[in-house]
Amino acid sequence: MKGPRAALRWSVCALALSSVGALAQPTGERSTGDQPAGGQPTGERGAAPHDLASLLALAEARYPSLEARSAAITAARARLDEARLSPFFQTEIQAGTTIAPRAEGTPIFSNQNQLPVDNGWAPVVEVAVRGVVPLYTFGKLRNAWRAGRAGVRAAELDRDRALAQLRFDVRRAYFGLQLALDVQQMIREGRGHLERAVRTLDELLEDGDADVNPMDRYRLRTALAEIEARASQTTRLETSARAALRVLTGEREIQVPDCPSEPVRLPSDDVARATPDGRPEVGMLAAAIDAREAAFEAQRGAYAPDFGLGFQAGISYGPGVTNQQNPFIQDPANRPILGAGLFLRWNLDFVGNRHRVRRAEAELETTRAQAREARLGMELEIELAREAYRDAQEREASWGRGEREGRAWLVSAAQAYDVGAATPRDLVDALRAYFESRFSHLQAILDVNLAAAELERVTGVALEPTDGWERGCD
């Protein structure tokens, strides 16, 4: 029985020492690379890994949401150009043809009556060009241009908002993938040795070894079941993170550097002074208020008339009607038209316009109140994100200390077990405590990074350069 007991001792010690060695190095690399729990690499063999900065660049270059926002900016600029130019090109051509009874005579005498329907009928053709050019509209045009400029600003800021959300989504998926790979590395280092320890203990129990406690089998199997459950969870997390990165970046295969997770360290002064002033939504709300103010001013200007320049030119021709050359004779079938001059157009619906002005003013006040409410919500978001970042930093530091203590405990328990001064229960307890502290430390690192990404999103300010969100592991 001495041989099986030695094998059991070696299996558990190997598990402990390997966990303390490659698994527990907080600054080491993942020894097996970017692989799922099954051990098969998911990236292209030999393909260059994608760091966070390159994944962000890929997402920003092709994600459809940004393309849609860019098209919306083009549409907003087109509306502004239309508001600027279209009022000065209100020209139309009218042409028509009809038939009328023939009529003959001179300006002095005709033997026809005023409507000679018994005569033969002949065609009458008319072509005319008419147009108006506004000169002064009491602010209507000026406020239309103002609303158009506000629309362009809102569209540009909406693209910035979508870009900030896209960066947050890429970072969330990337850091989630890092967590999954780190936990898988931890599990791979320990599961094989633990499985062998379980098999060896079962053999000892079958042989009836009196020195073996049957409770140790349950202890080992419970630890193995917990590791397998963690493996399933991390496989799901890895699959979800890779799928998200594929959708966001358009890359078919995602392979990340073999670097362990590291917490993002934002400048403490920038975190403390964070405000929503740089957030795109703040500018979008200001643009909405500007547009509402322009609509209100334009509606008030509707009380006043519009002054402009009108012109027209045209000709009508009816071959069946005698062309009257006397300019004082009305001859609609044969007449040239040419003229230009100032015009006044005035809508006298003052009662209706009064209510339209009231409505525009109420809509303006509604938008202003909604902007104040949104500002309060954004300030609350920043406060919550700042607190989440602080909490995650403290938990990361605490779990980092816990991981180091757990590693020391595991080393001591492994050495004591090796010389017969500790039981398998002592070793499994130390191993489980180390695994738990290591996993919690990795989760806290993820929380720090996600809180930093959320803080940058809700402030709209680059708190860290694009290439400063992860440390190199050369």
C-alpha cells in the first residue's frame, strides 16, 4: 500500500505546486495560449493577436452603427443647405393646353358673341415662368438656418455618442475574454492533477487501506465538481466574448495576446473632477434647445409679413382666335407676359398663430426641463461610476492580498502534507481557498476595467489614451 499512498501524495502535491507555480503568477503569461477549456485553439494558427487598441480600430472602421450615424450627418447637412439655398430658387414653369371656340374680329368690331360655341374649336397653348425671391422675412429664414445648424450638431454628437458606446462594448467583451482565458488557465493547471488524485484515492479505498479517510474522497470530488462548474462558466463567457468581438470588429477569428489581466489605473485627479460636460448627450441637448428656440422665434415672426421680389414671363397662343394688338384689350388666348416687382405676403390668421406661438413656447420649456433632468441623471451616472471604480479598486487590492496569502497557505499545506504533517483535508481546504481568492481577484480586475470603461463613457472624456488600457507583456 505504500506505493499507492505515495502516488496519492504526489498527485495532490503536484496539484498544489503547479497551482502555486504557473497558475498563481500574477504577472506571468498564459502558458497554453488562447485556447478554450477543451484545449483546442480557437484563433488562426500563426495569426497575429489582436490587442485592445487594434480591436477598437477595427470596430470603429466598419461597425454599421457608425456608418448609419455618418449618413445621418450627411442628411442633416443636406437639410441645412436646403434651408440656406432653396428659398432663393422658388421658380416654377407652368405649361398647359386647352381648346377654345374660334373668334375673329378687331378691337373695334366683331360679329362674334362673347362665347361663340357654335364656331369651330381650336387649341390654345400657354407657357409661363414664375418665381419669388425673399428679401426680408422677420427672422423666419434666419431661424430656419439656425435650426438646421442645430440639427447638424446633434447628428455629429450622436455619432460621438455611438462611438463611445461602441468603445465601451469592445472593452467589455475584451476584458471578459481576458477573464475567461485566465480562469481557464487556472483550471487547466489544476484539474488534471486533481482528477488523478481522485482516481488514486478510489484505488486506495478499493484496496481497503486503513490509513485513507473515505471523507477525503467526497472532499476531492466536491472540489473537482466545483472546478468543472467553473470551467463550464468560463467556456460560456469565452464563447460570448468572442462572439461579441466578432460582431463588433468583423474579424472571423479573435486571438488576443497571452497576457494576464491587469487593472486599468486612471489618473485619480481626472476621476475626482469628472463631470458630464464633455459627454455628447450634453451637446445634443443644447442643440435640441437651440432648435426649439429657433422654432419659437420663427413662429413669432409669422405675425409679420414677408417681403420679396416676384417675377414672371410667359406667352399664350391660340391660332383660332384673332390676336388683338391693342394693349388695352384683354386677349387671354394670345398674350405675352413679362414683369417683376416687390411683393408682400401676409397671413392674417393672428388668432391661430397666437396658439401656435404658445405651443412652440411650451415645447421649448419642455425641452429645457428635460435637459435639466437629463443633466441630473448624467451627474448621477458619473457618481455611481466613480464609486463603482473606487469599490472595484479596493476589492482588487484586497483580493490581491488574499491571493498572495492563499498561495502562501497552499505552499505551506503542500509542504506539510509532503512530510506527513497535514491531511488531504488541510490541503484541499488550502487549495479551494487559493482558487477562490484567485478567481475573485480576476473578477475584481474585470470590475475595475469595466468601471473605468463606464466612467469614460459617462464623462465623454478620454481618461486614458487608447493604447494605455492594457500593459504590454513583453
